Amino acid sequence: MVQADNEEEMVNSEDDDDAKVTPVSIKKAINGLKTFISFFEQQKDDDYDVNDLRIFRKYLRVVRVQEISLKKQGTIDLFFNDCGI
């Protein structure tokens, strides 16, 4: 019985961990992708496919575009219109 309770608690705690999503900034995502791509390029093993590297580079470009779009400067009129002033 004790083992069964512990197993249920383990499963429930794993579910709780999945439910907790920590937000990641775009800057951290870019740095993480850069680090992983650098690691990936250093690997000599056949398990690391060049096609997969292209996919990671694609997503690095996607995140960089998102970063740039967030930095676009708007007009002061748009700011006040969004605030309802």
C-alpha cells in the first residue's frame, strides 16, 4: 500500500511539473538556440543529422524576427489610442 501511494504521488508530481510553465524571454530563447546550434555543429556522431541543424537554424531565424518585431517603434498616437485616452 505504501509503495502504491508513493507511486501515485510520483505520477501526480510529474503532472504538476508539466502544468507549471515558466515563461522564457526571447533573448534567453535566442541564446539557448545559439548555444545548442554551436554544440550540434561540434558533434561528429552520425546521430546528429545536418537536416536537423537546418531546422534549428530556421527556428533561430523565426525567434530573431519575433524579437525585431517587438522592438518596432510606434507612434505616440497609437500609445494613447491603446490606453483609451
